[in-house]
Amino acid sequence: MPPAEHMQIGEVARRTGLSLRTIRYYGEVGLVEPSARSRGGFRLYTEEDVDRLQLIKRMKPLEFSLEETRELLETLDRLGEAGVGPEERDELSGRLDGFEAAVADRCRALRGKLAMAEEFSERLRERRNRPVPGT
């Protein structure tokens, strides 16, 4: 049995709503690697790993690329490290500002698409309920 602070991949999948395949893929591409392995070779994850997966999951519908996702994670990781000087902290904060702006832009675009889809749905309902001439 793994230590209490570690979870096997199945528990991580249940908690995040991601498939085992997706979690493994994120490990393969270096976004979220297991924090440890059990004696039997099972991937073991921490709460921090789950949080990282949740962040990636939130970026997916906003269509961030793997490289953009990697850049954000690296920025957040570096900001969390000791010894980051003021100039580097400012540069990292600037990167986060860029991500926040990109998220806001993508949310606006999604709201526009949603409004268009809702209008389309309403037109279909109106069309279905329109009386047929001659009946």
C-alpha cells in the first residue's frame, strides 16, 4: 500500500475526471510526471500533482497548446522557487499577465460562440413551431 500522501493513477483519474491514458500522456510529454513509483512500478501522485492536472484540464477548453501549457507550468514552478530575484520575478509576473490576457480573450471568443449557438438553437425552435401554410 502506498504512503497516505501518494495516490495511484486510478484515484487521480477519479479526482480529476481525466482518463488514465490522458494522465499517462501528460507524463510522457513532461507536463505532470508521477512524483514516485511504488515497489510494483505503479505511478504515484501527490496532491500537488492533482492540482497541476486540474490546471491543465482548465486550459484544454481554451485551446492552449502543449507548449503554451508547458510554458505556464514552468513559469508557475519558477515563481514558487526560493531565490528568484526581483527582476526575474517581474519577468515571470509579466508572463502570467500575458496568460491572463490570453484567457480573457479566449473566454470572450467562447462567449461569442455560445451566443451564436444559442441564437441558432432559438431559430430552430421558432422554425419548428412556425405554422405550415395551408394547414
